[in-house]
Amino acid sequence: MASWGCPHEVGGRCGKVNDLPCDPGMKGCVLAGRFFFIGSEEKNRRLREKQARPAGEAGNDAPASGSD
């Protein structure tokens, strides 16, 4: 059996999000919007928003086209 540990979690507290109790996927967590969490629609909202965006709208993913 494998396990995963967050490098920001120390003693059950999040060193990245104001020393709050660690809750993977909470707002500000490095996992938020990157992974799917079973049983938590609130944590999955950002991931679903990112998946719904049309290709190329995600910001700097595509190189800017310019005319000379």
C-alpha cells in the first residue's frame, strides 16, 4: 500500500495556508484545482471550471501571435 504526504503539512497543519489544519484541496492548497476529490463538490469546483474552458483560453498556454 502506498501513501502520499504533502511537503507543506507539518504536524497536521498546513505551512502554506496560514498554519490551518491540513485539509487537502482547501482554498490555497497546492492540490486545489489539480486533482479530483471524491465526496467534495466544493473542492472539485475549480477543477471543473478549468476543464470547461475552451482550449487556448487558459492564459499563456498558446504563444502570442503578432504581425510585423
